[in-house]
Amino acid sequence: MQQITEKSKLLELIETAGVVGAGGAGFPTHVKLNAGLEFLIINGAECEPLLYKDQVLLQQETLKLVECLELLVSVFKVPKAIIGIKKKHETLINRLKQYIKPPIELCLLEDFYPAGDEQVLVFEATGRIIPEGGIPIQVGVAVINIETLYNVSRALEEQPVITKWVTIGGAVSKPCSLQVPLGISVGELLVDFLAVELEGMQVIDGGPMMGKLVTDFNTPVTKTTSALLVLPREHPAAVRKQEDFVKTARRAKAACIQCSYCSDSCPRQLIGHHFRPHLIMRAFGFPLTQGAYFKDAYYCSDCGLCEIVCPNGLSPRAINSFLKTELAKAKIAREQKDKGNLMANPQRNYRRMPSQKVKKWLGLTAYDVPAPFRSLKMVPDRVSLPLRQHIGAAAAPVVREGDTITTGDLIAGIPKGKLGANLYSSIDGVVSKVDSERIVIERR
């Protein structure tokens, strides 16, 4: 690892490597770190059920990750760095304690969901509350997850992001966490390399609460894929992701009894945000421009806890997600509220949702087994690399159909003056397709 002392050089390496948030929306890391920070938080909470890849990566690369974090603290002159990790991971915590020293410290989290939500973690680690509609830097904080830190360490070795750490779990014979080439299809990874039987199965990309159903097994692994969970098609966790929104909306209008359980348990409400999902549900029958609380849907984190506590089995989360899309289409912007000093709900510690209860509600207790590291060399027949695997502008192709490509070659760059991330080839091959959405490379 290079011993870099200049902030500009470090940011240049991170930008060049195409590093983005590996566990969320994919915010370009060189932009996130280019600010005056009081705290740098490393998110190791991994709070979704059945996800293990961050724990595995932290176990496999402890020293490398700590050395990289020390460098970031030194170069960016961060007063304090905090690694957030659940206190139940005693073996991993003891290992970390062998390597870290001030100003790096641990924040030991209780086993609740969603402890890894960025805004919840900031509150747990620092006691600071990010304003509604705001971002961590407004309270002097940047948050990156374990794999993002790993990719930064690789960037310091001038290695671009061409692989993804992924947990394979659920109804598979050998759950595991492994490093796979970016752009490999879900079908080729699971069937050809891992011999998973997909007949009668559904695959969830991400965690069982916030992940998305894979409707096409040609879907590629991207920079933000955290897990591929295989479940029987009739499993409750898979069925809930298949429900037609028309039915969901009809039930929301007819069956909400305004009990306010969704609001009382909402993690954002519990840290002090003035967000009341039950009021959005009450207004849902009105036109978009007449719902006084509709713009508050922007503040929903999509964690899905409201679905667990609703006595009528409704989904305020789905309604909020729909409203966010419709508001954006209507060009109705979110508002950053300024309520002065926000205060956490005094009942917060008693209302947090235990992770075990989430697993039980999802029917995943039987699948809750470790997913240890598995070393597996993979050279896929083809990779499909979306040009937008991050927040911001799509990467701009710098290759053409027919070009011969080597692993690690730049194939798309950041458009000039735009927020974005570089994209590199994950295999040796020939470019077979370039369009506005993706670049496809066939193995040679």
C-alpha cells in the first residue's frame, strides 16, 4: 500500500479506481471523502438477515483494512474514526482490538434492525442527528462500509474496482461469501459456478428486507450487489416481493386503521425526524398535489419495519416508494426541514426491533447459518457492465464494439464536470455491445 501524504493524490487514486459505496446507493467515494470531517464511520453493522460478506471480508483482510483506515485518518486529518460493529461478533471484535489504536475506536451495536442504516448508525456512533432530507457531512460525518474501505485500499495499490464481494445464502447447500467478477450474470454465477438449482426458486438481490427480486437471471452483479439469496418461490420473504402494487395500494386505502404503529416503530422517527408514515397512509387517497404529507415520503429509508408491525399487513414502505417515484416525475422536490435541534425519541431503546424478530417474521430462521469465505476462480463467458452502477451520471464509454479488452482496462469514464465513477473490464475479451445502458464483453 502506498504511503500517500497528499489529500489530492489520495482522492485522485480513489476516483481513478472507480470506487463507490459498495453497500447502498453507490455514491462516488472520492466525492464523499472530499470534505472537512470530524468523524469517519466504517459501517460494519451488516444488519440485514443472512448477510455475511462484510464480516468475512473484515476477518480475511483485518490488517489491510485497518492500515487503510489509518492512512485515511492521517491524510484527511480526521479527529476520530469509528468502526460500527454488532457486539455479538465477539471473535471479530477481539481480532480488531489487536490492531486498532486511537483515534480509531469501535462502536459496539446492539443486535437490532436496521442498525446499519446510515442515519441510525451516525446517531449510535456520535449522538448526532442528520437533518431530515440531509446527509452525514452536514453533521461533520462521512460513512463508508467495509467493502468500500477494502476497495479504497486496492485503489492505493492502483487496482480498479473489477470484483464484488457477495454473500450467497438461503436455500443453497453451502452458503458462502466470495469475490466475483463485476458483470457476471446471476444465472451463470449460481448455476454454472456454484451448482445451485434454480428451478422453482426466486433470487433476491440484496437483503431480504430491502433487496429486490431478480426477475431475469441474466441480471448482472454490480458494484452495489451485496447478496444473492435463493428462496423457494412460495417462501413468505419471496412472496411479499411479488405482490402487485395495485393490490397493495387498494388495501392501503381501505384497511389502514390509523393505529400509528408504523410511525411509532420507524427508525427515522425514533432518532428524532418528524416523519409519520401513518399520516401518509391516511392521505394516500388524495391527488398528489393535495396530500399535505406526501413529500415526507422522501424521508423513508425503505427499511420495511412498518410492514412487520402493521396489524393489517399493509406496506407503508411500498406506498412511500411509489410516492417518491411519482413526486420525482412531477418534479416536486424534497424539502430539507429545519426544525432546530432534533431530539431522539425517549422510548427509542425500547422500540428498536430485535434482529431475531425480523428473521422470524420473514421465516428465515432455518436459513440463518454462517456464509464462510470461499475461494473460487471464475472466468465468465461474458460480462454485462451497466454504465450506471452509482449515483450520478452514467459512465461514458471509451471503447467500441469489436475492441479487444484486457482485465482492468478502462471501458467507460466520468463525463466531464459530472458526478460519476469510472468503469473497468472484469475479464479479457472482445466488446460485443455498447449502448446507452451497458457494455457487454465476451470472453476470448
